[in-house]
Amino acid sequence: MDEQAVGLWQRMLDWLSLNYPEGLEYRHEPVDQAQIAAAEATIGLELPSAFATTYLLNSHHGGIPICCYPEYQWLSLAECVESWQWSRDNATPRENDLSENGPVWHQWVLDESVWVEGPIKLGINSELRIPFMSSDGGIYLYLDFDPAPGGVTGQVISIDPEGCTWRVLAPSFEQWLENFIIQLEQGHIQVGEYGLEQLEQEQANKQPMLMPEYLRDIRIEAYQASPINSAALQALAFDQEIAVTGRMCSIMGIGSEIIIFDFDIDGIEQRQKIGAYAAQTYGFGMIQCGNYAHLRLVRYNQQIPDVEDYTKDSAVQWFAVSYTLTH
């Protein structure tokens, strides 16, 4: 086991036993080294030693405590793997590709459409992030094995898609755990009516958001494309992509996974209804309605899953593979 992690957990368990014994009542099932190895084999990544020690050490005490962190619940090892599989399966192509998305992310920060702290890529799903804590089902803490330039492999991050917030919490799991224990010991976390609560920072200590270093020199470039005519669109086969440029308009439909928006394509008089995966658009709020954009489209067909329920009354003919804001 990782000796430093063992010492950190002993401090944390001592604090919880003295100040919040209720936090030790509910635990996940114990795990052993074979289950750790199986999880690593499934994910294809080696878990940090302090992270593996967290699960093995607490197994000697009946399992890892579920409710020992403010507003979050610790995931069991099986839930970590299950949540990772969901994230992997729902990641869209190039979702965390900096060369493609960097200009858009830069603009989001300028427009204050997102809150970003530290070197973190602004995709939501990835096979290179391992969730280990969750809050309200959609907000997670992750081990990040695909950091943005300037980040550290294995850093701990939080992503809140609904709140459009991406944060680096610590450069390693061990450092994150130590920071949390220091907050406990110094009284920055208290026991409230519903469990542990993080004390709010004084307003004067809050810092304004800065443009992440890795995005500072990235800009959205002007894009000029030849107008597309209707015949070219209609001739597009279902397995082909086509690039178009135009202006996004209002969102026309919202489902749990699919959104529909209007788009005025350069060279086409009739406004087009275009479908897109919500995850690909980084949350409904990330559709930059009114912006000029460059889209890659495929013809809509019955092989795109779960679209029919959202499009049967909307005459959707095109499905967005990706989009980039332009000016």
C-alpha cells in the first residue's frame, strides 16, 4: 500500500470518528487486490497507488465511506468502472481534441459562458477520465489522464455540465486527499444538518476567472466557404460528410440526448432543421444561437439511434457531426 495515503486516511478516519461518526456508518462493499487489477484491466489504465490504497485500506474497516465529502458521494469501485464505461460510450469523436475545439473553448471563456479553473479540456465525456465521486447524478470528480497542456496526468478535476464549470482541484489524487484533510482539521469544513458542508469563501478572497494559459494564444479564425447548393446537399449519401457554413438560430427541440436547432446554410434559401447529440454540444447552453458557425453534416437516416422520437414531427434531414464557431 501507499504509506503516505495510509497516513492521510488515518488522519481522516480519526477526524470523522471524533466529529462525524455518522459519516462512517454507510460504506461500500470491501474490495481486494484482484478487483483492483480487474478494474485496471477493464479501463486500460493503472490506478494511482494512493487511489488503489484508498479502496484497499478502507476494505479493512468494512468498505470505503460513502458520505465523507461535502455534497458528493464516494463511488464504489464497481460504480467507478460503470460510470467510466458510460462516459467512454457517450464520448463523441474529437470531443476533447484541442486542435479542433480550442478556438471554441477560448470564445466560451471570453463570453463567460463557462467557468474554467486550471489546465482542463472542456469536453464532458472521455475514456481517459475515471469518475470516483458524484453529486446529483451528473456532477463528478475524476482522475484525469488526458489533461490540457500544463496539466498533470492523473490530476483530480470536477465537471459540472449543467453549471458549465470545469475545475482542476489538485495535481494528484494524493494531493487532493491531503488538501481535503487539511480543510477538515483547520475547520474549513463543518458538520451541518445534512452532513459535511464546505464553508463559503469570503467574497474578498474570491478570484476572477482567468483565461487558461493553454487557451490564451488560440483564436477563432474567420472561415469563408463556397456556398452549398441544394442539389449538392440532396445528392449527399448517408455515409458521407459535408461541410457547410451559416448562422445558428433558435433551438427547436430538446430531448434527454438529442437537440434540434434551426440553421441558415449559406447558399440555401430554406432554413434547415439539424439534429445533434446533446453531449456533443457540451450541454444545451453551449449551442451558441445566433453565431456564425461551420458544421460538418451527415444525412439523417434510421441508423442514428434514438432520434425518431425527437424528429418525427420536425422534418430533420441533417445530423451534425461537429461544429466550430466562426466569425
